[in-house]
Amino acid sequence: NGDDLVTEAAVAAYVTANGDDLGSHIATEALDLDTFKLVGNGGTNGLVVDASGNVAVDGTITSSSDRNLKTNIKPLSGALEKLLQITGVSYNWKTNTGRGSQDEVGVIAQDVQSVYPELVGSNDSGLTVNYAGLVSPLIESVRDLYEGIALPLVEQVSQLESDNDALEAQIEAIESRLEALEN
């Protein structure tokens, strides 16, 4: 389909130019690149992966999420309490990781693993975090905060406004009576 990053035509052109069978992975086994790019139809870098493992996408990253593909669907509970056990941190990678020295922000996989083990995986370098998987607990945490703080405050403000209107009416009545007594 035309939305694919690598179309059948691009694969065919690569195979024709390089004389290799991509199905055998011979072409990719010999690649030793600092940067791997898949160029889109408009000439933009559709996908770039550099030697440090950084990925850049000129487009949208999506995941299948159709209700019809899922089973055992349950609302999350205790999301706010769990997220409060994860600390957002700033950090720099150790020099032996080859990931550069720029300042980064993120979370610590071990913290996430203690409350959402399903969001933590591993590779040759250590533990990994499915950051996109944190969206659902964040949504539920916002809902918890709204229902626990914002909604009660809105109701309290409404009650205070009503009480204030009643007090203003009482003051107006007292002022009218006082004026009548003075005359």
C-alpha cells in the first residue's frame, strides 16, 4: 500500500541495483552504516536510525488499538498511585554506551518495572521501557485528578456562589429595612 515506508517498487529497485535477495537477509547482514535511512516519496527522510539507536520519523507512529482486536479489556485502576512511584529524571548516558553526552529526560526502567512490569523489556544493553505504554496510565491519572480534585472544586464553587447570592439578598433586605427605619 502507498502508506508503507518501503514500497514494493523501492524493494524491487534496491534488489535490482544491488543484485541481492532481501528475503535471505544477505544484503542487511553486510551493512555497516552510521545512519540508516528510508526515504519517502517526497524525498524526505521517512525513517532515520543512527548508530546510537536514535530513531527519527517524518510522520506519525501508530499502533493497532482497535477494540475488535482485543480481549479481556478492563479499565486501569490505581494509575495515579502507580505513576507517583515513577520518578521523571534528567540524565546523561554513560560514555561506554555510545549514546552521546547530551542531556536527556526520561524514567528509570526499574521504577517502571515495579508498577508496570508489562511496559519493561530487555535487550543486550539492559532494560527497555515502552514509553508509549505510559499514555494509558497518564490518561487515567488525569481522570482521577479531575474527578478527585477539579470536579469537587467546581461543585464547591457553585455552592459558594449560591450561598453568596443568598447572603447578598439578605444584606439587601437588611439595608432596605434600615433605610425604612431611618426615614
